[in-house]
Amino acid sequence: MDTRESQTPDEELQHLKEVSEPEDFANPEPDETQPEAREPSRGLTWVLPLVIVVAAAVIGFMLVMGISD
């Protein structure tokens, strides 16, 4: 059995207006329910450059050792 109340036509129209509202790209603001969206990213920002440097060093070492044979 459905216990929800039916929406009046005015309420339904208001709901459709709210849902079909385009996103405001000019003034983007983090959602209040997502506090992590307001915080700047920190932590593992150094991992990608480190992986790139290590991979380049390994490839360079393999090339140098392969050429010297």
C-alpha cells in the first residue's frame, strides 16, 4: 500500500522546476552535505611524480645495461 501523499499540480510543477534547473557553472560552490568537497586535496600528491621518476630510472637502467652487453 502506498502511504505517500499525492502532490498537487502546483507542488509537482515546483518540483519539476527545481529538478530541471541547470547547473550554475559561473558560481560553483561545494555542496553543503559534502564537507570533503571544500577541503583542498592533500596527502598523496607526491606519489605520481615519484612513480614517474622511479619508472624512468628503471627504464634508463635497463636500456643502459642492455646496450652495454
